[in-house]
Amino acid sequence: MTGHNSIINSIALNKDNVLVSGGDEGSLYFWDYKSGYNFQKIQTTVQSGSLSSEAGIFSIKFDHSSTRMITAECDKTIKMWREDENATPESHPIDF
């Protein structure tokens, strides 16, 4: 699996075989664990007053339902992420 342009600090796998990797510059890459396909990339935002260089992802964990992801970040924040309940194959295509 390639794609990050930075050091990878953390990875997590949920029960749906979604692997998430977090980079030193705040990138989050979502992969299909079985095929290695990168189907989504997002960039975290630093809290107000922090430098853009403090966007690093230090740790990633999923809750027991695997629908929420928790990140510990360099800007001294803990962020909780959830699935987009309105996502459809048309709005978020996955082309293997």
C-alpha cells in the first residue's frame, strides 16, 4: 500500500476491513484491507491557534461498533469521526 507522502504514525483496522493510516502531516488514508485499494483520503485540520505543522496524527482507534474513529493529534486534540450516514455509491464511488 503506497500513497502517503509522510511518515505514518498510526494504523487501525475496523470490523468491516477498513484500514486507516495516519500521517505525520495530518493525512488520513482509508484502504480496503483485502485489496489494498485506497478509496478515500482526508486531511485533518488543526485547532485554532496551532501551527499547520502540528497536524500530525499520533494514534487512531475505532470504537466497539467500528462506526466511529478516534484520533489523537499533534495539536493536542482528540477528534471523533463518524461515518457519513447519507453516503451512497453515487456520492462516494468506490471504483476498483
